[in-house]
Amino acid sequence: MKRKLLTCITAIIIISAAFVFGINFYVTSSVAGQIVTQSEYASLSDVDCIIVLGAGIWNGSPSPMLEDRLTEGIDLYKRNVSDKLIMSGDHGRKDYDEVNIMKDYAIKKGVPSEDIFMDHAGFSTYESLYRAKNIFKANKVIIVTQKYHLYRALYVAKQLGLEAYGAGADPRKYVGATYRELREVLARNKDFVNCILKPKPTYLGDAIPVSGNGDVTNDRRNQNE
């Protein structure tokens, strides 16, 4: 009985692993062609916006990963790939505010405030892209994040009806890269399911078309400055 039980458990583990890694392969391979290099930026046209996904802040400043995403997003803007940026991140608490820091960083680099929208409720990759489509009314976008994360972001965007391209922000190596790669396998499986069920994000709200003025997304902090 013990041998049969062990065999059964082993079979379940193998089947589960095959399922998880099979979905991972499907997600990454289905969107690999949507990742573009800097030499291909000029070939993109009619892009509604550049979406920079949040990646944490340290002591009131962008984390190294977030800084690299912002730098790449600003470069895309200055190359005229799109004239609008969406800074999408976590601003779910008064004491934690990714998006204002992201916007401030871009303004200091010369991007006009009115060209920068803030998505204060971009609590996850899925929610950021759902809101880009349904709140900001974007249709064609370029997403900026590290390459390991791009596959999932592009897959979610595609399943939500966005025409999306990805720009990798990987000018350096990051601490904990192996852990993030392994965790991302599970995250791709989670968002594979989300794209089937299509749950609504934590917050929706009134439409804020990205074709307009980004200052409408400013909160009290910006308005008082």
C-alpha cells in the first residue's frame, strides 16, 4: 500500500509539474515575437501610450529595477514612439505611492506633466493592463518592464484585447534574479487562469482616455505643488 501511495503521489507531482511548465512555455512562446529592440522602435507607429509597470520604491526613490523601467520608458517617449506615458503602480495606501514618484522622475527628465498619466490602482500586472484598456481606453501600447516579466505582461495584454509590444529594461543584473524567474513561472500560470476568467480589477471607475491630458490623474499632492 505504501509503495502504491508513493507511486500515486509521484505521478501527481510529475503531472502537476508538466502542467505548470507547459503553461509557462505556452505563455512565453506565444508572445516572444512581440518584444522589440531599440533598433525596431522606429518601426512602431500610432502607439497610444507607453506603459511603465511599477516595481517598488526605496526610501522615496525608484528601486533599481523601477529606475531602469522609467529610463527606458522616457527614452521611448523621446524617440517619439508615443507622446503619452502611463505610470502604473501601487498607490493603495497614503504611505506607499509608486506612481507619484514615477511621474516626478519623468518630469525631472524633461517629460511634460500633461503627457504623463498615473494609474494609482495598478496593483498587479493583470490589473494594470485591464485598466489600460478599460479606463485609459488604450488600444495599441508598448509595455516597459524587465524581459523576464514582459512575456506575462504581453500575454495578458493580448488576451485583454490590446495590441501590445514589449520593451525590455535590462541594462544590469539584479539581486535575486533566479528567485524572480522561478516565481514568475507560477505568476504566468496565475495570469493564464485570470485571462480565462477575466475578473474585474480592484478598482474601475470613470474613463480617462489617454488621448487627453495626464494631469487629470494628479492627486491632491500634485495639485498643491
